[in-house]
Amino acid sequence: MGIGLVDPILKPIADNLDATPSQVSLLFTSYMAVMGVAMLVTGVVASRIGPKRTLLLGLAVIIAGAGLAGMSDTVMGIVGWRALWGLGNALFIATALATIVNSARGSVAQAIILYEASLGLGIAVGPLVGGVLGSISWRGPFFGVSALMAIALVVTTFLLPSTPRAEHATTLADPFSALRHRGLLGVGITALLYNFGFFTLLAFTPFPLDMTAHQIGLIFFGWGVALAFTSVVVAPRLQRRFGTVPTLLVNLLAMTATLVVMALGTDIRAVLAACVVVSGLFIGINNTLITETAMKAAPVERGVASAASTPRRANSTRSPTVPNRSPSAATRDFGVKTCAYRRKSRRNHKLATSVPTR
């Protein structure tokens, strides 16, 4: 929900703090940059203090970062506190996924579907709540995130059983060593390229839409509903019917086509709004398949595999800032980027084919 809560207020922040789109996009860049680097060490932390304590530490950091961002009076102040927020998110996300997979009684696939279901529900509801709070004040969604994370902290404290430390402590080198496995490396590269387009859509689209926070929240609510539906219902069925790699290839091409349409229709709000919702269908499938594949692509611990797939986060640190130089440059970047994204995805097909399917 934290991602969706903030998205509807990007333009109101720019208007109220006299910030440029490039400056506001740094809210995503600082957040993702710190999270991308920090995820490399989450396994090290969790293996020494235990997964539950790592989750609680991450939630506490998010509460502080979001609350302090809401109290800031400058855009660069918000950017700085978003970096702290990214640190907390890194401690929470990678550890949560590994904990769910290790604790679930069913298969890895069932555990990941459970994880994606909760993720999809949060992404769907987040923009709606963010739009409502953002229509009152641009500070509202930040305080809303703090409140939600406080609830999550209480729930984790009392409902998650104590988790023991790992028998063998993870080292900083383990995620990099895991990338020697061709399958995991292929997934990391594919995820890196995919997230460039994903976060460009998330961080840039509110500016050409030029709508109120509530209206943008409704659009991204539709996007989140589509994402949740395909990640839980459609992705497993397509994977069983066609296999992981063919499904990912077709889905990446469909996502590329959607971004191209958005690049050509940047000045038409209806086109942008429709493409945002449609893109949720493809993003939901990608998220489920890439996450599951990363967990199964190499014979390493779950936490290490999650950290090794960090390239998907690292590339998102640049993607939000690229399109915001000027309206004309933004349109060119949107189109050129998706074409390059398509060519690189094809070039990485050989790497990805080494990933096992169910």
C-alpha cells in the first residue's frame, strides 16, 4: 500500500512546493537507490538477528521515514526521508518474501501466490486511499503510511511466531556468488529491464495526466485491481499451460506495446488512463513469474536469491528521473526506452531459457 499511497500526490507535491517533475521524481529515485543497495545486506542482517526482528526493524524505519517525510517543508527534505524509507522497505520486503516461502506448508508456488495476493491487494487499495488523503493534503498519504506500518508492526509482533537465526550466517558475497548461476542471472537482468518500464509508468504518468489526487488514485486503483487479479489468478494458469519462459516473453512484448502506445498518446488523457489500467494486467503476471523464478532458479537460500534479484530494484533508481526533463524529451524517452527494452529482452532470452518451469 505504501507505493500506491504516494503515487497520487506526486503532482500536488510539485505544485505546493514549487518543485519540478524531475525533483519530485527523486522521491522514487532515492527510495529505490537505497532499497536496491540495502537489499544486498538484508540476508546478512536477518541471518544474524533473525527474520522476525529484521521485519520489525524494517517496519520501525518505514514508520519514521514516512512520518518525517510528511512533516518536511521542502522537496529535498522529502527525498532524504524517502531514502530512509527505502532502507526500511529493503529490510522488510526481502525478509517477508523469504519468511513466507519458508513458513508456508504448501509449495513454493503457493507461498508466492499468497505473497503476490497480499501485495496486489495493497497495490490496489493504496492509490485509492492515497487519492482520498491526498485530496485533503499532500502530507496525508505519508502519515497514512506511518499509521499502516504501525498496524503492521503490531500484527507482526503478536501473530508471527519467533523465528530462529539461520544456522549459517549469510555473507555480503553470497548474493553476488549466487549470480554465477545462469538462471538467476538471467532473471536478474530481465527483472532489471522490466522494472525500468514499470517505474517509469508509475512515477511519470501522473504528470501528463494532470488530474487531481483523487482522480489519479482512482486510475491507479483500477491498475492495482488488474495487477492483483492476474498475479493470483491468471499467471499460474498461463504458466501451467505455456511454461514460464514463453509466458514471460509474450508478456514483456505486450508490456512494451502498451508503453509505446502511451508514448504516442502522451497528450491524450483517456489513452494514458486506459493504458495504465491495461498495464496492470501484464505487470501482475510479470511480478508473479519473475518472483517465483528467482526463488527457484538457483540452489541457494531464499533470502540470498531474493537479494540476488536486486538488479530489478537497482535499475528503477534511474527510470523515474529520465522522462522528466521536458514534455517533448519525455515523449521521446518513453518510446526510445521501450524499444531498447524490447531488444534487450530478446537478447536475454538465451539466459532466461536456463530457468526451470513448473
